[in-house]
Amino acid sequence: MSLQDCAGSDDRFSSYVEGLAGVIGHADRVKPLRDYCTGLMMPCARKSVEPMAAVTAPGRTAAQHQSLLHFVGQASWSDERVLAKVCEMVLPV
């Protein structure tokens, strides 16, 4: 991937997260969603919440770990709506 390929990636990532935020329900899920998606994109050896927490909030890893665990394990949203939104945003028309 070249630097030219990366141009606008922050904006595209923000748009992607905003799109998903529209279907996950509560506004208080947006930050954990952004952190979780960021963690998935980071070059961590493991994609579990513990290393993601360390990368996305190094100064408050324990609290971030709990937040991410709650986000993936307890937050209820429609998987169908989320997957439909992902398809809408990433598949070519």
C-alpha cells in the first residue's frame, strides 16, 4: 500500500464507523464501536479485546478492556441490520 492509497483513509474510516453507528442504536455505543474497529485495524498479534484495549487506550487499559468486553458481549443490536449496512457501504454498486 502506498501513501497515495492511504490518502483520505481517516475520512473513509470515520464515514464507515458513522454508518455503522446509525444502526447499532444508542449513541453511547459509538466510541466503543470506533475503538473496536480501530483495534481490528491495528497490527496486533491477537485480535482479542485485551490487546485492542492496550493499543486504543494505553493509559487506561483495564477500563478500556471492560468497555470493549461490554461492547462485544452485552450490547444488543441487530446483526442483520449491521451486516446489511456493512454490505451497503463496502460492496460495489
